[in-house]
Amino acid sequence: MSVLKLAVPTPLHTLFDYLPPAGSAEEALQPGVRVQVPFGRRKLTAYLVSHSATSDLEPAALKAADTLLDPQPLISPGIVALCNWASEYYQHPPGEVFQAAFPRLLRDGKAHRCNTVAGWELTTRGKGLPEGALARSPKQAQALAMLQREDQVSGAQLRRAGLGSAILKALETKGLAQRCEIQPGIASPVAREPLRPGPEQRAVLSAIAAAGDGFNCHLLEGVTGSGKTEIYLQCIAECLASGRQALVLIPEIGLTPQTVARFSQRFNAEITTLHSGLGDAERYRAWEAARSGSAHIVIGTRSAVFTSLARPGLIVVDEEHDQSFKQQDGFRYSARDVAVKRAQIENCPIILGSATPSLESLHNALQGRYIHHRMQQRAGNSQMPALEAVDIRKAPLQAGLSPTLLEAMQHCLESGQQVLLFLNRRGYAPTLQCHDCGWIAECDHCDARLTLHRRQRQLRCHHCGVSQPLRQRCPSCHSEQLLATGLGTEQTEEWLRRHFSRWPMYRVDSDSMRGRESMQALVEQIHGGDPCILLGTQMLTKGHHFPAVALVGIIDMDSMLFSTDFRGEERAAQLLTQVAGRAGRDEVPGRVLLQTHHPDNPTITAMLTQDYHHQAMAMLARRREATMPPLGYLLIARSDCTDAAAGEQFLNRLREMAQPHLPAGVNVIGPLPAPMQRRAGRFRSQLLVHTCDRRLSQLAARRLVQEAQKLRAGGNLSWSLDVDPQDV
Ligand code: ADP
Ligand code: ZN
Ligand code: ZN
């Protein structure tokens, strides 16, 4: 008897046993194939993980799968292994993990189809025509000649040759040509001339080459503008030259069309992009291009890490420190960590690049697990900017801007350069308060205040998205004295438009930039180099190059300083270094002004006097003392429930049940309310599990999941496990 072990997309942490579908050949049942199975009253698409000679189920209880959906697996053995690993490491249901490796259409059980393009070919009659036929109709003769030369020609190719569909239809009417579907072949990619590497780049390139094309993890720590992207491009050129494909993970494609543009300028190759902005059909095509091997370079966001490649040769994770690589709901994984595992499984090199590497990666590099490369000079002639603190205690602020900053802006704009202002808060003001009684506008569904958006005349919650019309009176005392307090980008923008009206001003945040077109248009405008003011949130710091920006103003440094999260200081240092890195490129020396009420704060002093690398080393030492990641391991078991007490009770029970099975060295803390306990009407509580050993952490993760499954999570309660959580 052969029993199929299947990953079925359900929330259960187990594989399911089924008998093979009737009439299926043993050799067709390869790990990774999709199988349709009856599950309760539903039909589900499941994934074959392995075979077994026996089952724990009674033979009578074993059901047979309905149909085998693929004659061969659509995902590579490497991806099957990666999914198995991820399901175990993140203790996530295998069915949901395997789903991450397929586009929606295939998850839904649709038949696999190769990517094809519509084209034309000759009929038997057409093939019989002699060369030089149809002389009276030169266009038709030209089309005929093209089809005779190349068998099948795509509609696009014909149009490029000036042969529209009318001409082909004429041939069709004469019974000479017919429509066809063409399968793309694998073209040879061509790399254009690379830049001549500088001394640091040359050293890195030869070290990467010397390490070979087997598995190695390279941490490329290079200051902003040091030419990391050029390193990726040259390594990719090598990879393509050896006939293999490259996978490039970046934080957000929608916002960085010019990253993709740099790749397509360098390579005459098929480049496919995978990101959340794609519709199901587009995503399928992109996935299929990667899988079949027709795409040479696959550029994608987080979820692309599970995309099967026919000939994997290199993985690049750009801005590896970026938090968007961590999936924060459902299947909670770190795409960076999964990428490293994948490179190991596929036995290919991986490059993690950043100006501000995560402490995790830095630690791995220092331990010798990763090969560490550093670039401390900017490429070309551009200089690193100078950082200065601006003490704003007692300073008369206008829309948050001090006289020192305003003067510097004036000077910069008048000398024909661009200014970038950073304020990490959208909207007009973060608080609306009644001056007479102290009432504050709060979200009904979250433990959070509502943000005032004045232009839309709305109050909005930035956590659950609800909005309500701006009120004129205090609901508590009916006073009209409602004050907007605190500062958001909309307010600063309004003020600047009035007082700096000579120069164009662009606000960049998720309210003003909807979709990639608006960002692309803006980036082009800015690259024109005319003086202007850019005002934005974190969105501005993501991978953009603004060569003419000579002044960066950090409007509210203090908001970055006081975080309760143990990663707070790391994030502040990364964010500041990244924002500052936008300035002073291309020979314009840059200046960065940090407005603060705490000029003597140790974090600020460290930022002014040390580069990111030194700050990071000091932070690592503190993490070591506190045995916090990466020098300790964390898990969080979360409950999420409309009833706060029920959620906490669940975690208490879980703790009681798991504790006797946990070895010494596993510290369970809680249950405690999550940082923002109520969000969108649901209460979140958490158990924090701390260990000093990865194996202990894995053991605890398995035990927690095992026990949690025994507990009946009543009604609307849901629970989840977060391995290596980002926010604690
Ligand atoms: P990073 O990715 O480290 O921020 P980039 O690769 O984007 O750096 O390079 C920054 C700028 O320097 C870009 O404008 C790039 O074209 C230029 N650059 C990179 N390498 C070289 C080189 N070897 N010679 C000349 N210019 C270079
Ligand atoms: Zn009031
Ligand atoms: Zn809310």
C-alpha cells in the first residue's frame, strides 16, 4: 500500500493521509504535485509532500484523493524542501506554507498552462507557396516571407515590422496563414557594459567571485551610494553568463520603479517582477516565467522568495534590514531568513546588502557564518553628508520648523539645490483635543487617537482605517474650542506652501502617493534637479536616489528616540542613516540637520559622532548583555479575541499546559496585553518566550503549538505563533 502524505490548506498543523487517486501511476506521484482531495464536504487543492507505506488511520478511514492535477511537479525539489523547512521552523500549517509557493490560480486548482503569446503561422497551403509569391501586394508578401523564415511569429514582432493585423487577416482569408500560440523560448541574455568598479568595489567583486558559485552568504555592508547595486548587477551578469537565473528581493517595488529600470537598462534579458500590485493573471504569468526559466531575472517583494526557479544561480536581498521582509500576519516568516535557507538548499550564493544591516546579519557576519564585505566610500566623487543637531528648546517653531532649519532651507534653495524634510507622521495633526474640557478624539475600535486630516475634513485611525467626518463641537461639552495638537506632514506642507511659495513643494506619503505612477512621475521631476522642497515620511527613504538634494531636515528627531521596543534604537539608527544618505550625492556636499529637544541624549550623540557600523557594534554589545536577539531567541504566542479576558484566559491555560513539558532555560513571560491591545475591535494578548538557545526555542515552539491545538479556541478567538517576532 502506498499512502500519500499531503499538505492540505487548513489551519491544522499536520499532514493528511490519502490514498492515491484511482488509476494514477506510481511514478507520477512526485513530491510537489497538486492533488485534488475531498475534505469534509469541500474539495481542496493539496500538495504532495511524501509517501509512506503505512498510515495511522484505519484502512477503512482512508479516503482516496480525487485527481492528480499535475503530471509533474510545478515546483522544484528545492522549493518542496524549503516549504517543509519553513513549516517546521515557523511551526505553521504545511498546507498554508505550500500555498505560498503557488499563484492563486493554481492554488484554486486551475490547470497549469505555459505562458504563450499570440502569433501567426502558415497553413499547409501557405507553406506550399513559392518564394516571392503575392508580388502584387508587397505587405502581404513581406508577411509571407517572414512566416516562411521563422515558422511562428508573434503579433508584436509583426507589428514592429509594420505588419498590422489587417494584413494577416487578408492572408487568413486566402487560407494561407492562421493564428497560433507561441511558447517563449529561452533567449540568451545580454549584459551591457558595466561601470568600471572603484577600488572597494573591485575588492568585493573578487572576494565574491573567489567564494565560488556554491552556497555562501555574503553580507555587503556599504554606505548609501557606495555602489552596492552595481555589485549586484555585476554578480548577476556572471550568473546569467553561466546560464542561470537570479532572484532579487527588494522591499517595495511599487515605490521604486527606478530600481527595476536599472536592471532593464543593464541587461537585454527577460526580467519579471512579482509584487502585490499584480492581478491574478499577471502574477501567474510572472510566476510561470520564473518557473519555466524563460525569465532570467526575477525581481520581487517578500513573497517572491517562494517562487520556483528552473535554474537558480544567485539570490540578492537588497535593503536586507527592511522590516517589510517580515510577514506580520498569517504565515509569519522573514523573507530574508527564508532566502538564506533557500540559497543553502539550492546551493547557490546569496548577497544580503544594506547600508544599515540588521543586527542579526551583522552578528552572523561577525561570527564568520556570513562573508562580510564593507564599502565605506561613496562611488564616484560624492561625499557623505555632515550631521548636526539643532537644539530646538525654546526656539520659535513654525509648523515644526526652527529658524536654523528655515535659514538653511532658504540658503539651499537659493543656491539652486533641493531640500528634503523628513517627518514620519501623516495627516494634519495626530491629536484633536477640546480646549475647554480636555476630551480627545479616539478610535472606537483601537487603543489609539484619531489623526486629523484637514483637507479631507476627516478624522482617521491609522491603525484600523476607519474615518469619521471632522466635528465642529466637542461631543462631551459642546464647546467649539477644538485644538489640533502635534504635527503631521499635511500641516507642514500647508505652511511651506504659503511661506516658500517660490519653490515647488512635493509631499510624499501614503496619502499623497497612491500607486506607482505618481511616485515615478515625482522621481522623474526631482531628477530634473531644479530646486524644490520634498516633504515626506519613511516612504521617502526607500531606496531612492535624489542626487540634487543638498539639505536634509529631520523635523522631529525626538519621536524616534523613545521606544519601548528593544529594537527601537536599531530602527532609529537605520532610519536616520537612510534618510541622511539621500543627501550629498553626485558632488553636491550634503548637510543633515536634526531638530531635537534632547541634544545631549546618548542616542543622538552616538548618531552625530559615529557611523552606523559603530553604533551597531555598541547595540550588539547591549543585546548580548540582555541576551536579546540575535544573542537570544524569542517566540510570541498571541491571542486575538473580541473579549480581552477570554484571550488572556486562553494564554494562561496554554502556559499551564505547556510549562511542565518545557526544559529549564525556557522563560515564559505573560500573558500580557500586546503593545496596542485593542485594534480594529479585537483584543490582543501575548505570551513571550525567551531562551538563549535556538534548539530550546524550537522545542518550545513545537510544544506550544501542540498544546494550543488541544485547547478549544472558542468562538471568535484565534491564536498564532510568531517565531523571531519583529515587534515585542
Ligand atoms: P548603493 O546601492 O550602494 O546606494 P548605487 O549602486 O546605487 O549605490 O550607486 C550610487 C551611485 O554611484 C549611482 O548613481 C551609481 O550609478 C554610481 N556608481 C556606482 N558604482 C560606480 C562606479 N564604479 N563608477 C561610477 N559610478 C558608480
Ligand atoms: Zn469639551
Ligand atoms: Zn482604529
